[in-house]
Amino acid sequence: QVQLVESGGGLVQPGGSLRLSCAASGSIFSIIFMGWYRQAPEKQRELVAEITSGGGTSYADSVKGRFTISRDNRKKTVYLQMNSLKPEDTAVYYCKAQTVPAEYWGQGTQVTVSS
């Protein structure tokens, strides 16, 4: 079992920045990769960024160059640094942890980009 707790969402103006955090606990040794997903109203959940246990990263085309995923193994936390935010980035952002037998999700944190 893996437990995930996200934090760091909020309201920000276009062009602003936010950093999301996802703190993991439980059987974290079994995690293969972790990722950030988002879901806007009336849209499907989509992958934003992911990071493997080896440190490899990948991003959705829509956030490349603006978002950065990173991790702090000592703090058991994965971060999503979001810069140059746009209104279309508004969504609930979810953290996901993938293990061999299962996937785990956090409760989500709201990000709203608006003037």
C-alpha cells in the first residue's frame, strides 16, 4: 500500500508559478514511477509529467518547457514546478504512484489560473 498526499495548489494569475508537492508513505520501495495528472471540468484525466525510479522524466507536449517534475528521495516527495501558467492549465492535479501490482492516487489539489 502507498499513500499519497498532494499540496500546493491555489489561485494564480496567468504567467505566474506554483509548486505542487506529493508526499508518499507506505510501501514506497515498490514504486516504479510517479506522475502528475490533471483533470479539467468535463475533460478526461491526462498525464502531465512523470518520473521513473531511475530519474527519467517525460512531459506532455502542452507543458514542455514550462513544468518540471523532480523528487527528493530523502523527503519521499515528488514535486511539480509550474511556471508561465496559462488559464488552460486550470484543473485538479493528481499525483499517481505506480507499482507492479497496482496504482495509487492522491486526493487531488485544485489549480486555478485566472486574472
